Amino acid sequence: MIQRFQWIVLASFVISVLIAPEDSFAVQQERVVVLDRHTRSLGATVSLPETDFRVAVSPDALKKESRLILNIKSDEDKERYSKGAPQYHTIASPIYQFDLPDVTPSDLRRAILLSIRSDAEEGSIAFYDRTREEWRLLPTRRYKNGNFVAETRLTYSQVALIKQADWNIESRIIPSLIPARSVLLIDSADHVYAKKAMRARVPIASITKLMTALVFLDHNPGWDTAITISAADDAPPSKIIFRKGEQPRVRDLFKSMIIGSKNNAAKALARSTGIRMDLYVELMNKKASVLGMNSTRFTDVTGLSSENVSTASDIVKLLAEAFQDPAIRAAASAQRHSFRTEGPAGQWHTVWTTNELFADLDGIRAAKTGYISESGYNFVLETSLDGERLYALVFGAVDDAARFTIAKKLVEHARALHTRVSL
């Protein structure tokens, strides 16, 4: 519904083309607009003068004639209402009020749209529930131009933009606010700096490929071995486009699997060992058991299966093993790899890292990403802190950028905390 009426909210908000000037006026930060039959048939987007607040009524959404009254609450009201904000949230805009007098929700054919423009990177429009004396968040979409937009069928309420507090406040982390399902920040001495649902079993997606790599290294047919790509290796969406008859070498498949997280490279690499695929997966599970990863289960070599599940507390054991191997570490710290395949159809290929944090965080020694729709956005990395290996693990981040932002903040938190302790 928000997308359907996006043109209303993101337009120039010039009311004069919809409403006659004599039908509206502003008095002490208040605006009153008459929604007569003609106006209701056209629809109206009404803004409160010198504010970032707008209300949009779509064409024929209102069954009866009414007025739309907009105003802004005083600073004293904001102080009073702020007590009802959700925990760890703050009111990030003035408090606005809209009113459709003598109109009930049953008089609305469609929801009305509320828009608050803000420079905030995140937030939600909320309405004040007077019976509970608390703010209740509305599903909100943020557009690139800074407009936060939400739907409501309320015909009277106070509304404001509510912003979540930063989950990393000075030397303290508030795990419940981290926009991910599970996180862990831990060093090789088992000092936990931050954690959230570290023992929750979650789909790990392409983090799987680190175990695929470990099992492969136990059965490597030779780095220079050329492998003919077959139809059985096809595994979208992340894959290298090979021509029929191309023969990549094992070392190039290995690097492509780790650096670019290429699924067909993972399948071809596992096949190159001569081990049947179901037995290969069984070896992955056996190695997980040896490493003490008791809450981990693998069902395929790519991570495309949502049944590949583990916990952050298990995966850190995998990282400690995998990232110490020179071949895995070299690939997991590279930003790209170019290679030419063998055979009559041979050609050049380049794979690029899926890790966007290399350029934004110093000291990354190895890293791996993972994503499927069931898992959300996953990311793991190793860096160092005062001689210890430091691991940051993020599972189920809300979007691609969030997983890198979270990991960076976690590492910076540990470094800052360590600096303060040293001083």
C-alpha cells in the first residue's frame, strides 16, 4: 500500500493544485484543510508549514466530508510524551498531531499516509497510545530522500519519529539492539567482549564453505589438477560462468570458492576429490564433531541449503581451525583472483571478494560472508588484539550493509576497551 501511493508522499507537496487557497490557513503552527467532495475525489497531500510533516489522503479514500487539522505540540508536551518511548528509543522529531474530526476508521476506504522527513539513517514513525500512555511503532519505510513513510487508519493521534539508541554506547554494548539474530565477539583466550544469542542455531549459508575447504585439504588431488566443469556443478546465484569444456585448476576453484563465494566452484572442488557428494558432507559433519561443534549440521557443500545450521559459539571453533591454515587464510584475506582455465574453451576469469569491510577496517586477517534468504546476512572475520586472535561473528543481519557495520563496531569496541584498560 505504501508503494501504491508513493507518488503522493514523494511529490512536491504543492497543495494549491489540489485545494483552493481559501480552504486552508495556518494559525500558530496549525493548518486546517477542508476535504470537500471535489478534494476527496482528487486526493490531497497536506503539509504543516515550516515543518517536515505531511499527511496524504489518497483519492476517494475518505467516505465523508471532513477537515484535516495538523499542528505541532509544544516542547513541554514533548518532554511529557518522551516518557512513553520504548526502552532504548528516543523521540527524534517534533511531536505532530493530525485530526479528522467526526471521522471514524470505518469512514476510511484506505489507510492514510504519514510522512516525516529526517536526516536520521533509521527510525520508525510511531503514534501515541493514550490508553497505555506509550508510543507504538508503525511499519515504516525510509526513502532515499529522507522521507519516513507509514500507513495508519487512525483518524486522530500524536505522531513522531522514534529512533533506536545506538547499540554501542561508549564502553557498553546493548545486545538486544544489535540488528542481527546472533553475534559474538571473542578472542582466542576465550574472553567474550560481546554476545547475543550465541548458542542459537541459525542457517549459516556460505560460512559452510570454510568447512568444505577443510575437508578438501584432507583430500586435495593436487593444486594444479585441471577439472572439467559439468552440469552437476551448476549452483546459482553466485557462480562463475564457465563455457562448455573449460577446465579450471583446483587452486583456482579453491580461491574462487573462498574469495568470491562461488557455489559451482565449491561443488566442482568437492567433486575433484573423487569422494561421492553425500560422503563428502558426512566428512564435514565428522570434522565438525572432532572440533567440538556439537550444535552444527551440514547437508551440502555450498551453504545454499537452509538446513546447514550452527551457532556462533560453534562457528568460532571452525574459524580458529580454518583461518590457521595458510591456504584458507591467503584466500580469505584476498580481494580478488584472476585465472585462466585450461582446455580449448579456456578463458580468463576474475572473482572479487564479497567482503566490503577490507577497505574500511584495518587489520583483517581473514573473513567470509554468507547469505541466503532464510539466514539473512552473515559475516565472520579474524583480526588481532594484543597478541590474541580476535573473532567477530554476525548472523542474520538485517541487510548487506548492516553485517559489515556491526562487525566493524564490534572490533572497534574491543580495541577501544583494550586501549582504556591499558591506559
